[in-house]
Amino acid sequence: MTEFVLVAGAWLGAWAWDEVAKELPSARPLTLSGLAEKRELPAGQERHVRDVVEEIERLDLRDVVLVGHSYSGVPVGQAAERIGDRLRRLVLVDAGVPVDGENFFHGWDSAGVRREIEENGGFWPPQVEQFAGQELSEERIAGILARATPHPGASLSEPASLTGSLADVPTTYIKCLLDGEEPIPPVAALLPSPSWELVRMDTGHWPMFSRPRELARILRQIAE
């Protein structure tokens, strides 16, 4: 049976996948260190990579569809390389990708985020602006923010480490169009690979909240 390992992006824990997980035959949402119920644990990017790898190995999962959203595309992309033949497919949901030797900030103007982290004791606080205009109601945004966790800044500034090319990893990239129609440059550079495919969703950056059933359907189709 295909195992779906679901990792949400900044500020979120496993709870973010609740509605998607209901629609999947075998879903294993994972919270990264420093977030949600693991908020007291020390966290950096390498720790997040190990969170994913260690959970898959601990449960001895095979035929894994490894799903990373937003920030988590960076550690999940590295984990996909490390789990070897346990991986069936990597799925990146409007996500960043790891670039060897570069951190999460690679390829975009991150001065404002870096300043927020410095002003908030090393953490990136969630803000309503990040969720506005993304097909989410004010009530839904308030509910998300009530459960969100300030994101550990170290995970954003540590460099990624890859031994091979992510272009060789079987990958589906899901682009959420309300967050911009074109993939970011590091993703665009990988999409021509025959191992990669692009799927578009006409929704915002948080499809696990705005279109959970549609996202789950796409994940099931990917696993077929």
C-alpha cells in the first residue's frame, strides 16, 4: 500500500493535514521539530530533514509518496534523496526546493523576513497577511493563526545538503495559481527534467485548507 507522508510548511504542524488525511487511504501527517506539539524541541533545517527520514525508517515505510508544502519542500526534498528506494514519488505543494549549499531564502528578497526573525528572538511569527487573498475566509484564517506556531528561524538560514541532483528524483510539483502563476526560479530550472511533472491548482498557497478534497484527489491520482 502506498504510504502518504505529509509535511506542512512554516508555522504548521500535522494538524494542517486533517481534512486531506480523511480522504487518503494511508496518510501519515508529520510535525517537524520546533512546531505545534513539538514546539519545545530544538530545530534547524538538518533536524527537520532527520525528522522526516527517521519517521519513515522508524515505521519501516515503503512505497512512500512524500509530500512537502511551502517551506517543508526544502527539508523534504533532501529527505527524499536519503530514503532511497523507500520513495515512490516526491510531491511538492507550492513549495521551495533544496539547492545544495543554499538556504530557504535562496532566490527571493528575504530582507523583511530576516528582520522579523531578528526582532522576534530567532522565530518567524505567523501573520494574517500571509493567508489573505488565498481563497480563505477571515474565520478560517483566524482559526489557522490560533493554532500556528512561530517558525524556528534556524531552519530557514541553514544551508541544504544534496549529494545528487533533485532533477533525477521522480517529482510532481503542484503550483497554486493564486500565489503566482509561475514557479519560482529554482523550481523552473528543474521542471524540464523528464522525472518531473507540473500540476496546477486554481487556489491559494494553502490548498490543504482551501481545497482539501481536490488536493487529496490529486495525491491519489499521483499514486495510481
